[in-house]
Amino acid sequence: QVELAESGGGLVQPEGSLRLSCIYSGDFFGQNVIHWYRQAPGKERDLVASISPGKSTHYADFVKGRFTIYRDNAKRTVYLQMNSLKPEDTAVYYCYAQNFVNGVTYWGEGTLVTVSS
């Protein structure tokens, strides 16, 4: 059984920074593409960034140049470094694991990021 635990959310002022962490508990971390999604109140859940086991990355246009996703395979942790935060980045951020071998997927519980002065 896989569990994902996000942390690092909180209140930050515009133009500030936060680093989110997603700790993966369970087997086969190396078979998983890890994604960060976000969901603002009243809106759909959107893909923010993704990273493959080989550390190839993908970003949504609205975070390119501001957010960086990276993974530490030894620690089974994926990070999302968020810089130059804007009020519109306010959302619950979710970690999502997608096993490319067997297709099994898992969601974390989410961590709230609030960008406000």
C-alpha cells in the first residue's frame, strides 16, 4: 500500500516562496511519475508539474519560470519549489503518483497554500 504525505503549505505574501514536499511511503517509488496538482475554491483540479523517475519534468504554462519540481529518489520525496508566488496561486496542492508499470495511482491529502498580503 502506498501513501503520499504532503507538507510545506502555509500563508505567504505575494512574491514570496514556499517549498512543498511529498513523501512517498511504499514500494516501487522508482516506477512512479509524480505530479503536483492544485485546486482553488470553486475551480477544477489542475496539473501544475510532473517529474518522471528519470527526472524529466513538465510544467503548466502558468507556473513556468516560477516553480521547480525535483525528486530525491533516495529519500522517496518529491519537492515543489514555488517562487514569485501570486494570489492566484492560492489553492490546495495535491501530490499524485502514477505507476507507469501497473497503472496504479494514488493521491495525497493535500496541503493548503495561501498567498495574501
